[in-house]
Amino acid sequence: MLDGDGGTIQYAEVRDLNESETVRVVANKYVVAAGAVLTPQLLHASGIRPEALGRYMTEHPMAFCQVVLLKDLVEGIRTDRRFSAQVDGHTRLFPDDELPIPVDDPEPNVWIPVSENRPWHAQITRDAFHYGDVPPHVDGRLIVDLRWFGIVDPRPDNRITFSDTRTDVMGMPQPTFDFTLSSDDSARQHTMMAEMMRAATALGGFLPGSEPRFTAPGLPLHIAGTVRMGTDPATSVVDANSKVWGLDNLYLGGNGVIPTGTACNPTLTSVAMALKAAHHLAVSPYPQHARGPALSEPVAAQVG
């Protein structure tokens, strides 16, 4: 928990699971980077509850299917001079293999980034995610996975709320998720799905059981926006330097800070925001009224 007084965090209480004891951490500045769900949960539990906390939640809806490559595409590898050395070497080692694809050939990895007129990110890969497992009787060299990631607009009604009466297994306020697609969001996702299906049918036929579908909400695991950055305290939790509005020594990090919809892995964006915050932390003055013993060197306490 974080304890604040007069616009300043005075200390953090953390649970040492190894020693089964609570430790009080006193520092000049505090950084919470516990993920897009646990970070707002911690703030709520600590009584830090700005209007935008948990709101404007985004993720990227995903369309998914698996394709068995067309026979003509596979056989075309034999006559493609770009692959002649690999195919000849494989044939010498495995003369009875009916496929011209080396068994140790790297898995495909094709990606198409978001563009102005195409607001989704596309990947053609062969991954081992549990929802993309290949049955044991199917040669994985013939299978490719298609994943198209869409964008949703940040809306305040898409949010996480935290209970003041019920707790989770860690004794923290129980989260509840409210998330729906707007009509514009839905239209984009169906256009995205149509494009993925065109790409899939150009490559082959659908693997039974992995026909085109939208995956369950949250499956991409890239929730964002719940402690979003902004210029207005009414619609954001942190300012442009990742500092919580109204508190002079509390900073937040992670995907929850991202204020806009995304259609790709958000790690680099979160790292860029964290670097900006770190530069600000390094040059900004330290609060002089923190409670507790004086520290020989200014430090920042990181929670998460």
C-alpha cells in the first residue's frame, strides 16, 4: 500500500512473501509498474482514486485462423532457384520425405504494420500458443498461423472497477471488467477479418478446428490505458512525465500508461514512456518533506 499526505507519498508498505512480514519502504520518489490491472488496483487500495483510474481501457481484438498450405505453393519450392541449395540438401538427407521443406527450416515470420488506411497489424507465423496447437498427425511444416490485431478507440466506459467489499486471492480489491466494442470498433474488426480471410484463402485451406474466428477478449494480454497519460487530470491519471496528478513523488509505468488504442505489441511504447519518465526523475528535485529517516542518497522505490 502507498500512504500519502499533503500531495506526497510518505511510504510504501510491501509484503515480504519469503519472510511473511510487512516491510515499510521510505524513499524520496516512488515508481509503480505492476501492470495495467494491478497498478490501478494498488492505487485504488491506497485511496488514490482519480476520476480516470481504471477507465479508457483498451486492448487489440484479434482475428485468428490456421491454414494448410496449398499443394501448388509447396511444390513450387522445388523449382524456385532461391531455395535450390536448401531443397537439394534436404533431399539428399531425407530422400523419402515428400515435402521439399527442410525439417530445421526457420518458422515463417511475416508482419505487416498498421497504416493510415489499414488500422490493424497482421502476422503470418507458426507459433506454439495453446490456441494454435497442431494435431500430432499433421506436419507442422504445412501449417501457418494468421493473426490480425485491431484497434479500439479509448472510451471512459471501458474500464476496470475495484470493489471496496470483496477481495481477490491476495487480499486486494476485486477487479471487475466492463468492455464493449463501439459500432466503429466493430466495423473495423469485421473489415479486418475480411482481409485476413482473403489472405488465408490465397495461401491454402483452413485447418479443421482453426477456422477464422475472433479470439476471446483479453487473449492478446495487451490491456492498456487504465492509468493513462494525458494533459487533463479529468481524463488521465498521469502527466506527460508519468507523474500522478496531484502527487509530487509518485510515478507510474507500463502498458496502462498508454493513452491511445494500439494494434501491436506495446512493449517498445511503454519502454519509451519509461525512459522519458526516468529522465524527468533524474533531473527533478526531490521532495523535502518525506516522513522517515534521512537517506544518505536519494533513491526511488519501485513497486511491481
